Amino acid sequence: MIDTGESWNALLLALGFLLLLEGLLPFLSPQSWRALFAQAAKLTDGQLRFLGLTALVVGCAILLTAFD
């Protein structure tokens, strides 16, 4: 059984890494970040859903392999 305190530490660590990675592109290249979002705004709902589903599946696979 996983300790609750340990679980919260792992969750906060993961959130910290997520924010670090999410902040890199706008910090290093704001123009590229704007261009990326302009392109994303042009995608259809189906394309965005597919990207979201792909991210969910990859994220779940990473978590399953990391905690296996």
C-alpha cells in the first residue's frame, strides 16, 4: 500500500515537472508559442479530440510503466 504523504509528494513532483515543461516554450520562444496556438485554433473539434485522446493514452502508458 502506498503512503498518502508519499502519494502527495509524487503528485506535486509531477505537477512541478508539467509546469516546468509547459513554461519552457513560451519563455524561450514566445513567437513560436503564439504560432503553435494559432495553428491549434485552426484544428477541427475532431482533430483536437484525437490529440487529447493521444495525450491521455501516452500519459497513462507512461504512468503504468513508471509504477509497474
